[in-house]
Amino acid sequence: MRRTWTMVLGSAILAGALHAGCGPVREEGETTIREKPGAVEESPLANRHAPNKAFQAAPLARSGAAVASGGGKYLAVWGDIRQGGIYGTRVARDGTVLDPEGIRINVGTSRGRAPAIAFDGTHFFVVWETGSGIEGIRVGTNGTVKGKVFSVISSGETFGPVRIACSPQACLVTFTVIGTDESVIHFKRVSREGVVQPSPDETVSQGFAFAFDSAVTWNPSTQQFLVVWSDARGDTEDENDIYGNRVSESGIILDGTGFAISTSPGLQVTPDVAWTGRRFQVVWSDLEGMDANIRGALVRRDGSVETPAGFDVSVAPGQQRDPRLAHHGSKSLVVWDDTREGSHRVWGTRLGEDGSTWDPAGFPVSGNDTSQAFGPAVAYGGNRFLAIYGAGESSTPGLPHFVLGTRVGHDAEIEDSPALPLTLEPRPGTRKLP
């Protein structure tokens, strides 16, 4: 078990690394956008949606990106080099970037990284990691930051990724708490007003085991959350399984220390989960031997596992990691980091309600705008999905990179090529917009 935990902890530290900085200063030749053959003035990512083309793509991002939909638009957020560390922009359904200079979301005194986001029907809730805990804030659909930064938990023992899902009455924030001989999945409830609400028990995983990589979604039909995570309970080395636990809207844990969703051989990590209206869909990266593939399972609303053997989502050559999914109607869109062509790219597939893979070979979501594309997230709204991801010359965490986005239709049509640049700065010599 010690070898498993050492490997997991080292991988998680690498994924959460943040490059420190105090302003959007870019060294010459640091990170660039690839130019089309023959292009002279415009790069492929010249933002056709930015007002008066007064802005250009800039590698301001330093940690993972996340996205949610609500109020007729998307809100994408990311870790940023600028003050506060957490920035975002709204994106209209037609792809217009509404806040080209970015919204400073962390208006507090700490420095944030690796944000997560959800919509409660009225506000976006954004939470992020700091060096000493987890913080958050509400953001209106008009892009206005609401109130003050609130502390979800103040502790040096918390560890990401932090994730969030919201009901109309409360949001559930999940994360890992690390002890001397264990790590457990913990949650905090946050009210619509941004006030943390205590619950009798806030640990959904088994004690004296090693749990990490949580994700969470809301089921309005039963008014329950489902939390999923990677779990190395037991004495078997290098065997990490996928577990889940339901939590009521009032914060009551419904499934003890959790139930097994997948116990296949090998390492099963980085799960994500979505409610479809009929069941939960869970996807994760399955690491066995030298391969890494995307697999999935269906979980009924009562917590019973409908597909105990699981099913394949992507078994392409190379490494398929970090899947994320969003659902609408009869299908979900699953996106992931894929190295089948050598470099990191974002690929996707549509997943049917019954777990059938509609695009068995997958399809590329990211293009060739930059050398590497990684760390995807996805949300549904306005009759299409928006997939966002990091992009740059390197996929190494913490290095300067762009955040790009592309809308994907129900028929898997890529609607933005080149991709939409979301991290933008004023072009030299242009007047700053009021």
C-alpha cells in the first residue's frame, strides 16, 4: 500500500503544481500560438469574437480550467498568473467571449489555483485550492462577483482536486484530507448565500485507507448528490478502485463508507460523474500495464451498480487520461487527454443513455493550434456542449499556457476551428475598453 500511496501522492502533487507569478509578464519565445502556413499578421487563434479585435490570445493560465453553464451562457474559470490567481470569462452560446480581459474571481488576499465551478440555478459557485485550505465565491450570470470570498475549510491537510455540485438549496464541495496513515474524501455544504453549513459526518470514504480524485454531481429526482472517487482500501498494492457514496441535500451520508463501482485489476483514477435524468454515468481512466484507457459504469438512483463489469469508452493506442463528461437528452459528451498521435490532444465521444459508445474510435476535439492540448472540462448549454482545455508548448503543470474552447454539436460537429481563445490580453497600441 505504501508504494501505491507514494505514487498517487507524487502524481497528484504534479497535477496540482502552480507556477508562481505576480503579473501577466511573458518572456520572449515563452509560449506561442502556431501560425497557419502563409499567415503574416493573424495567428489561427485571432479571436474573431472579441470586440473590435482589440484583444489577442495570451498564455496567462497556470493551473486547471473548469466550466459550467447557466443563465444563457457559460462561465469558464482557470488558475491565472494575475493577482488572486483565479480568473474567468463568460462565453455566449454563439461563441462570443464576453469578458475578454477576464474577470478576477478571487478578490481575496490569498492566491488560488485549480478551480472548480457549478451553477445553482441563480449563481455560479467557484471554489479553489489555496496553500492552506479551500475558498470560494459566487459569481452572477452578468459576470459580477457577489459578496466576499468565503472559506470552505482552513487546513493544511486538504488536498485537491476540489470539486463542486449544486442543488437549488446548497452546494456540495468535495476534496481529500490527508492524515499520517490515511487519506479520506471529505465534503462541506455551502448555502445559497455562500455560508458553510455543518453536517454530522463529512467523510464519505473508509478511514485508514487511501482515497483521492473525488468528483460529485446532483440528482434532482431524489434530491441527492453522488460522490465518486478512486480508492485504494485494503492491502493490495497498486489496486485502486472506483467507489461512490450518496449524500442527501441536508448533508446525510446514505451509503456508509461507500460502495464499489468498479474493482477491475489495475489503477482506476480521475473519475467523473453526471446524472442523466434516469441514472448516473461514471467514467474514469483505467491504468493497467503500459496502457491507459477510458472506462465507464452506470449507477442507479438507489446506489446499485447497473453495470458491475463496466464498459469501454476509449481503448485507443497511447494514454487516455482525465475524462470529463456532461449530459443532455439521450447522450453525454465525454472528453479526455489523449496521446494516440504522440502529443497531448483532447478527444471525445458521445455516450448513450445505456452506456453505448456512439463514436467508438473517438473524434478530435482540439486542433493543432498549439503543440499540446490537455486538462479538458466540458459543460452543456444552449443546444451544444462547450469543451475547454489548456494548450501550449508543453503539458507540464504550472508552465504558461492558454485556455481554449470549442463548441461541440449533438452530431459531434466541431463548431470552432480554430478554437476560441479564452485567456486574452489587449493588443499592443489598442485602447483599453471601458
